[in-house]
Amino acid sequence: GTFDDCQDIVKALFRDLKFKKTYSLGAVNSINFARIMFQITYYFYTYFKRFPNCDGTMSFSVPTGNFGDILAGYYAKRMG
């Protein structure tokens, strides 16, 4: 199947409220929290490339619709 086929299955699972509650389903755009964790590393990688001595501050711009990426940036900031 295609990505769209898979996405249709996931959407159907979220519409099944009993299933959703039984298995505590939750989602971000990325669907998978592991993806959020990997996105966190992008922020750290970029910071350490720019400031190898950890002596600077940065701001990031994230396109609209990329909530998973924004969430990863938030977690990275909270991590220091």
C-alpha cells in the first residue's frame, strides 16, 4: 500500500473511540513520539555546529503546519 493507505487506517483507528480509549491513542502530526525525539537532535546539532563552545543563543523559525517540529524545538529548549 501507499502512505495514504496507512494514514487512512490510522485515521479510522482514531475515529473508533472505544479503541482509542482502550489503547490510549494520541497523536502529533508525526504520529510517533520517536520521530519527535529524533527531531530534537536537529536543534542540538545546529546549535553545537554554530556555537561549539556553547556560548551563544539561537532562534529558530518553523513553517506553519509542522507542530511535531515545533514540539521538538520546545523540548530541546527545555532540555537546555
